[in-house]
Amino acid sequence: MSVATLPEPQAEATAGQLSVAMSCRGLTKAFGEGDACVMALRGVDMEVFAGQMTLLVGESGCGKTTLISVIAGLLDPTEGEVGVLGHDLRKLRGSRLVNFRGKNIGFVFQQYNLLPALNAAENAAVPLLIAGVRRSEAVARATKILDAVGLGSRAHSLPSQLSGGQQQRVAIARALVHEPKLLVCDEPTAALDAQSGKTVMQLLRKVAVQPGRAVIVVTHDSRVFGFGDRIVHMSDGRIIKVETPEGREAGGER
């Protein structure tokens, strides 16, 4: 299958032009074989830009989580190309891929996945501890990030002592503590009430959307659509529409 060449990496966005943080071309993903084969992705072309929040929306089962799993290197595509921060993920295998993810990609999930025996600062420090950073330094850096998301005063609290919205803030701090260039969020507001969800999205924009960082948020929560710089609509494994903040459409059906 012939696909377009992935763009070269760009360190900074120039005036009036955004740098491409992620690009995929002709992306397909099949699960199973023969009569049991299910096509989760059906030829996806997509770009994500640094300095922006891209929302990936669509009905349940349309392929959103599969797509971000491929983008994050958690799943291999069946066909097509995916480039992240100028690297062709197909050429990264084993420890090289693990190291690339650990250095460059942060994850925020619907379920907070906090360790119950660790306090907020220790939970947020986990990526640094895995990377071999000294515990005292890791916790100090995590506490600084917690302060940035408004939880500095709860750094020593256990997850059981925090509300759902506060736990999600800890999860965001954990995702940002190693300063990733790509942040991937899978339904980060799904388990939250309207106000807590709005607060989380505001935090993602304030803390995560930076000139050298791209943010992808999978969501079906229409209440948060206003936070996106671009809204990518999926259906049946395909991208069917891309909206800009002004409401204009880009691309259209493929």
C-alpha cells in the first residue's frame, strides 16, 4: 500500500505555521483473522499539531481508543505509517520503543489508576522513579507539578482522601511530570461531574497545551468540545470530519 511520506521533525512552530507533532497515513488496524476479523481502523489520515488540543470524538466502538493506542505505540498498525515527533514508530521496537514512550508521551486515562498506598506526590512521581530519578528529586518535581494543577496543599494526601476531580488532577500531574511532548488522554472527564470535568479541561489547556507539546483528548462529552483547537470526528474506523474553532470544516469524508 502506497502512503505519503511523513513530515520531517520541526523543533519550533514558525510564525503563522504550526509544527506537526503526529502524522499518520493510510492507517488500518485489524483484530482477528478470517471470518472473525474486525477492522477497527479503515485508512485513517490525521495530523496533530504542537501547541494545540485535538479532540477525537465519535460514538463508542468507532475506533478512537484503538487510534490513540497506535499513535502512542501501544498497538502496531496492520498497515500504514505513523510518525510521532519526527520518529517512524515502525522502526522503534522493544526497549527503544519503551524508552521513547517513557521520555516523550504522557497518558491520562478515564480511571485514575493511582496506587492506594502512595500519597499524591509519590503517585505523581512514579514515571520519574521508573526512569531512575532519585526519590527525593522525583517527589520534589512531582510536588511542583501538583502545585501547578492546584493540588500543592494535598501532596501528602492518599487517593482515598481525595475527590474524583482531585484524583484526576494527580493523574494529570503524573502524566506531565516527565515533561512529555505528546499528551494522550482517554475520556479524562467521563467519571467526573460537569464542574469537575470543566476544571480538568481548563487544567489541560493551561498546563499541557504549550508551544512544544501536543495534546490529544478522546471524548464523547460534548460539554468539553469548546476546549478543542481542532475536533476530529470518527465513525466506523474512519475520520469523517475535522472542525476548527471557528466551526469551519477541514477535509470532510474520506
